[in-house]
Amino acid sequence: MSISIDETICNGCKGLPEARCERICPGDLCYRKENTKAAIRDQSACWTCACCVKECPVQAIELRLPFQICSNGSSLKARLKPDKTIWTVWDAEGHQEEFIIQAKWLKGD
């Protein structure tokens, strides 16, 4: 699995001191290039935890799935909402399927 960042969609989280993917990455692998677009330092060091995928407000980051799991060219994106995360899977032919995971908040949060 690998992370893919679409520079045509990425806006670099303009107005923020650092990009949201940069802030959330536990491996400190995401950063903003000189053109302010997000990038990943080293794919081989990526844990594929998908934190950056969920955190991206414009869905510029996707998780590329290996052909052993799905057909070649499949990808996974997330839309983070206050009450749920909506995961969308695309296969190589462009078919998509959504999976919704409701947020579970602890009492008192």
C-alpha cells in the first residue's frame, strides 16, 4: 500500500501554519514543498495508517491498495465529518463503493 497525493487537488491547507497532513502524520513524513503542495518524504517509511487520508479536507490524498487486496489501480479516500468518516473505494474501472463509520464519542467528550 502507498499514499498518493494529487497536486491538482491539494491546496496546501492555505492559511494554516502547516498542512493538516503534515501535522497529523505520526511518522513526520508529510510536508509542504516550495509550491505549497503536500508531499511525502519516503513512501517506504510510511506506516499506511491513513491519518493523512482522513485529515485532508479536499480529498487530495488517497491510499493506493495492492492488487492482492483489490484489482490493480484501486484506491481508498476518506471524508471526515463531525459524526462519521465516509470511506470511498474505487476499483480500476472507476466503480466506487462507500463505507460509513459512525464516530463513537465517550460520554463527557
